[in-house]
Amino acid sequence: MEQRSYICLNCQNPLRLEFAQRRPDSADSEKKSETVITEALTGHSRNLMKLISDAQFPSDAPVCNDCSDALVKEMDAQVTTLDDEVKTYQTYITYLKENHPTTAIPELKAKLQNVADEERDLELQLKKLLCEEEAIDTELQTKRRAAEASSETSTELWKKYRDNLRQVFDDQDELHSLESERQYAEVQHRKLIDTNVLDLCFHIWVDGIVGEINGFRLGYLKEAPVEFTEINAALGQIVLLLEILLERIGVQHHELVPVAMGSHSYIKLRRNGNDIENYALYGQGTPLSGSSGIDAGIRRFLQLLEFLLKELKDRNKNFKPPYQIHAESLVDNGVKYNAVMTLNTDVRWSRAMALMLTDMKAACAQCDALRAPI
Ligand SMILES: [Zn+2]
């Protein structure tokens, strides 16, 4: 029996083996075996299990008893584990076979095809929807910009509306103010209408024998002499008043025209458009002391006054002058008072002038009454 020394492939302990049988090609085999063992020991590149499995003779893969016991044990454990795995796979295969029979595969393939088709359709639909979304986004942007612009316009319009409203309120305030002013003016206007302007402008006052107009006495008494300058001024006032009254009722004497020139007033005689003569209503010297030169003027004035009173009576039948005029006299209770100075007394002339002033005052009031109501 041949004995040779080996080392355990696993733990590297020396082994002593007895070979009952040798391989026919022992020399080559031993050489190869040694080479393999050397590779296994030096490079650790070979799997120990593979070496043992590939060995044809114990000498090809020498392992001690301890190590082989351990290996067997480990292999048993692996076999158990693999058995468990096999059982698990078997169970799973059974389950699959039961639930997914192989006959359903074409059907499943068809279903898969359908699902794939459906997926493609859905992808196309998705693309289409994305395109639509993009278009809608663009439209949304456009509309948003339009909305912003519209909002700005709205703000502008609102500001304008606010300004206009303020203007309206201001205007209303102004309107109310103006309305108040108008009402005040109307009241004032009414007061003025009710006022006889002529009465204000030509204040005629008769108290006693001598009357006066606007503070100028028209009369003469020996005990209270009045100078011609004052008489001339008074005559100027009554000529002006007569002129205004004729103008008021819109009439003209056919040939006599009163010309008011202050203290040098006169009555003009016109015939056929030609000035024939002027009759002075102003004198000088001492009144009632001979020829004063105003008698002709006073006669013409009385003519005009009579004409005016007649015109007023034509317009209002109820109007009755206080004192009638008769030629160159004024009549009071049937007594004639001569208005000219020649051959007259101071008292009678002064009385005639006072009666004439009273008639003028009455004419003035009648003229005012005839005014058209406003
Ligand atoms: Zn060993």
C-alpha cells in the first residue's frame, strides 16, 4: 500500500491518505491534480465545491474528515433551502396555472394590443389636449391683457364720472345761489315796479299858496319874493316832466314840442316840419313887474298840458284832472286863476302855478297807473 502526503483543501492541515486503488494514468493525473490543488491554494480562484465535485479520485480533492463533515452539513442546509425554494416556486406555478391558464394567452395578447392601441389613442388625445391647452393659454393671455386694458379704461371713466359728478354738485350749488339772487332781484324789481319813478324824480309839493318842484319854488309873493333864477329852474323841471309824460304815453302834439334845457327851457312851434318859433319859459328881472317875456311860453305850455290831460282821459274815462284848464287860466271851484304874469297879482299867479303843478302831479300818477303790468 502506497502512502503519500497531502494537505486539506479547506483547513490546510496535512493529511495522510491510503489509496486502495490508483488511477491508471497515475503519473499525469497526479501531476494535474497537484497543479489544480496548487491553483486552488495559491490563487483561491477555484471554488472548493467545484474542485470536490470534479474530483474523480479522493486524491484529486483531499479534504479532512472535519472539513468534509462541515461541508456535508452545510450542503444539507443548502439542499433544504433549495427544497423550500422549489416548493415555493411550485406553489407559485400552480397558482399561475390556475389563475392564468395558458389558453388565455392569445386573448391576453389581444388585450395587450388593445391596451397598446388605447395608449396610443390616449397619447394622441393628450397631444391634442396639450395643443388645445396651449391655444387656450394664449387666448387667456390675450383676454387677460384685454381685461387689464378694460380695467384701466374703467378706472379712467370712473375718475371722469367722479369729476363730472363733483362739477354737477358745484353747478347745482351755483344754480341755487343764482336762483336765490334771482329771487332777491325779482323782489327788488317788484318793489321798483311798484315805485313811481317820476314821483321820485319830480317831487311836487303844494303847501299853501306857492307850490314847488324838486325844491324850486314856482310862485311869487311880495312878502316872500322868489327870484327869476329859481322860477326858471322850476319851469325847466315841469317842461322836462311834461316831455317825459308825453313820451311815456307815446303821443306828440301836432305843432308844439317841449324842449327841456334846464333854466332855459322853451316850447317850440313846428309847422310842416319847420321850426316856426320858440316860446321861452324863462325870464329875468322882477316877476310880475311888467313884461317878463314868459307869458307866451306859459300859454303854449298850458296848451300842451291840456293836450296831455285829454290824451290821458282818452285812455282812462275815469280820469279827471283836479283842475280844468280854460284858455290861459286854471279853474278852481269855478274861479279862474290866470297863469300869465301880465296884469296879474302875485297871489293869483302863484295860485295858478300851484294848480298847474297839482294837475302835473295827477297826470304823473295817471301815467304810472297806465303802465302795462309786468
Ligand atoms: Zn480539513
